[in-house]
Amino acid sequence: MKMIEEVKTTEKQNSIQYNGFWKPANRKPNGEYVLLWVSDWLKQDWGFYCYISLDTYKQDLDGIHGLIEELNYRGVDVYVEMVDHSPGLKGFYRKQYRRSKISHYHILNPQTWERVT
């Protein structure tokens, strides 16, 4: 059985890497951002917090998707929850948060972010 702690990151993940359950996978950016919680659906096997920066959202999303791909070796459903935001993205955050009451997976879609930039 593959252990989560043994997962190696790839170049496409940029500065996003798994640091253990409940720990941030990247650093808080200086500019505008949204903070997410990403995990397996039942929050049992893996999970991490991560920031998506408005300035580098394409790289951040690529890294998050790469990390999900590596951690989700069982192929279970992925849970995404928007947790926090910078002051400048308050309206964007509220609008995106209301799009779903179950999971905010749509926030990992680059087209969602293109509407803001």
C-alpha cells in the first residue's frame, strides 16, 4: 500500500507540496488569495490547505491538480472547501462560495479565475 508521506512532488506542482494532513501545501501569498481545504471525500486518507493567488492562479491550480492526482491514488471523490480569502476578493469569494452547498470543486477550474483577472 502506498503511504501518503512517501508521495514525491513533480515539477508541474511548482511550490505546492504535501506537508502532512491538515497542513498548508504552499505559503500564504502577499497579494490577493483564496484559501482552500482539499481532501478525499471522507477526510480520512489525505487532506491539505492551499492558497490560490490571484497573481499566479494558473500555476497554483496546476500544482493543486498535480498534488490531488498523486495523493488520490484510490480514485475517490475529492472534497474542496473554500475557507478564507483576502479582503480584495470578498465579492468573488462570496459569489463562488454560494455556487455549491456540497463542494467548491469549481474553484479549481481556471475559467472561474479568468473572470476575476
